[in-house]
Amino acid sequence: MTVALAESFAPTVRHDHDGRQGQPIIDARNVAVAFKVEHGVVDAVKDISFQLYRGETIAIVGESGSGKSVTARTVMGLLSRRATVSPGSSVCYDGQNILKFPESARRKLRGNRISMIFQEPMSSLNPIYTVGSQIVEAIRVHRKVSRKQAWARALELLQHVQIPDPAARLKQYPHQLSGGQRQRVMIAMALANNPDVLIADEPTTALDVTVQAQILNLIRSLQKELRMAVILITHDLTVVRRFSDYVYVMQHGEMCEHNVTERLFANPQHPYTRRLLASEPHGQPKPLPEGCGTILEASGVHVSFMLRHGTFLKPDWRELVAVDDLGLKLCRHETLGLVGESGSGKTTFGQALLRLIDAKRGEIHFDGKPIHGLSRAEMRPLRSRMQIVFQDPFSSLNPRMTIGQIIEEGLIVNSIGATRRERVERVRDALVSAGMPGDI
């Protein structure tokens, strides 16, 4: 692809002790990004540098808020208007500083030569268009193909990412798919034009372990076939160890350590890297104390939805059984794992247990009392004792409210905290408990 450039840089040639050599396809130097906020400026990324070579997978790891996703969006040119990139920053693609590209040139790169799998598919997919039409659009924006050819390619992509009944899924809307299925649609769209560089921002967070391995193996096989380079942004150290060639570790917007994957895991140098690796779960859970009573019990839970098929003028409504005759028993102090492939009904069952959706039949008991027949008003006093962490925080949090207002709202609704000062203190304590600054 030929692009008119405001500035061009000679590619770096490396023959380093770490075995990486040749010209990097992505060469980021001295990247610094700041955001304007209500009370000043936040430095999200602080003068970091990294390189990505053809056929290579690098992993950028770090805790939430370390600057991983901002780094990825800088490469893609997808930062918000509140962001300011330092004039001394450069991100070179094939030797050309894409930070100096006009927007028209960046659009030719995005989704074509450089593509991205986003972390939150529900907020990335357009809710008013079918899955198929969105994949077709991603193809036809960059390829001169007929609509029929693009639809055939879209079907092939959904088959690649192993979505069940792909022909039917093409005609469905994002809200009709499970979280994992939506993520696989995002992966299909990112791979649609066989990019040179694929940025995967937590690409398999919503997928079960089996499909996660299949998707990562799929990306790896396409990478080898196309000599595609991959930037993997993840918190999953098992994925990093298995799929990356080189690792960059970020903390508080800074690059604190980088090395070949095997060397970094075998001999981490930075204290933060050592803490990060030590945080991997290990061992067995502690046995339950004796005498723990049952806090939640369910039996025969059945949930179904009516899905619309056919045309607008001749709709054909069909029942989809999401949960069929399920039950469980959960004791106090116990952690119970509910696993299954994407679309198996895990989330639906969890929402039914908390009465966020209504089951068609079945019994649910909380703390020894039946709740399956309670009205919304009767359920309200129990809500503070029954909580859920939703899968997609971006679509769960109100963008018109501050973080403090969102957390405080739950206290107000449940009449917790006699004064505003007490509620604000509780909000700060909750944020600190979650590993975040209390003044965020």
C-alpha cells in the first residue's frame, strides 16, 4: 500500500542477543500519551518503546490501568479527543511513522493492514445491524468484491471461529448472541482482510477454556500462514507463557521490563514482574469449615426465549431453550464453579438464580426461603445480599455518571449510609479494596 507521508523513518535493523532480527514491522519509540480530566492531566503512557517483528507474537502484560490498551489504541489511531500524544512519540509501520498520517491514510490501514480484536464486543458491535452485515462491511471497505462474495467470506470466517450454525448467526443481531459468540464475531471481523499486524486486546476473555485454546491456535496458524505479527494484550499469564515469543511488562504507564518469554518467566528482574508472576493461582482451596449451611439452592430451573426468524412481514417465532432442568446447591463460604462452552447457558442460569430474569419453571431458595415466586418489590430487600459482576463492564456502567456516582447509587437504592459523607467513605473503601485509588 502506498501512502503519502508527512514524515518517514528508516526501519531499525536488529541483530540482538534475544534472537530477534531484521526490520520490525512495528517500531514504537518514546510513546507518551496523556488524557485531560476534570482536575488536570493523567499520564496514561510514559515514554515507552517496543518493537514487533514479522511472524512474531509479543505480549504486553500488566495490571488494570497500566496503559496496555491505551498503547494498543495509539498504534491503531483510535484515541479519544481528550488524549494528547507527545510530539516526540513515533509508531512506525514498515518504517513509516503512522502517527503523522492523515486520518484518510489511517483508515486504509485500520481493519486492513493493522487490525484489532477489542476487549468488549457488545460495545464494539453495532446493535442495529446484523452480524453478517457488519462482517460484510469490514470486508467490502477494503476489498473490491461483490456482496455475494463478501457474504461467502463472512460465512467462512464464522466457520473458522467455530460459531455453531454460522449461517443462522449471520442473520442475527449482537444481542441475540452469547458474550463468547460476540467475541468470536469480533475475531472473525479482525481476521477478515488477512492483516499484517493483529492487535488482540484480551481476545479470549469471554470464551471457555476449550474454545480459548482453539481460537488462540487459530490465530497462531493464520499467523504462520500469513507471516502475521501479533500484539497480545492480556492478564492471563498462562496464555502469555504458551503463545508469546517476547513479553513487555507495564506498570503505571511505564515499561518496567521486557525479555524473551522463557527468560522472563525463568528469571524476572523487576520487583513488579516478580509480584505479577507470583500472583498466579496455585495449590488447592481451603476446606469448608464444618457446619456451613446452604445459602442458595435451586432445582428444575427452566429458562427459554422466543427468537424471531423469517421476514419482517412473515415472522417465524421459535423457542430457544437456554436452561433446561438445572439445579445446584451452594453453601456459605463456598465458591462453586459453573463451566461450559460459550452459549451453554451459564450466564442465563446465574441471572435466573438472582431473579434478574424469570425462569419458566423451577424452584430457587435463598437462605432457606423460596424466592422464585416473589415480585420485584418483594425481591428488593434481598438485592443487597445477592450481587453479580457482569461480563461486559463497559455496557454495564452508565457513561453519564462518574465512577463515584455509579457505586454510590447502589448504596442509595438499598438505604445504606445515613449521610452522604458516610456513603462517600464507603465508596472510597470499596475502590481501595478493589485495588484502585480511592479518589478516582
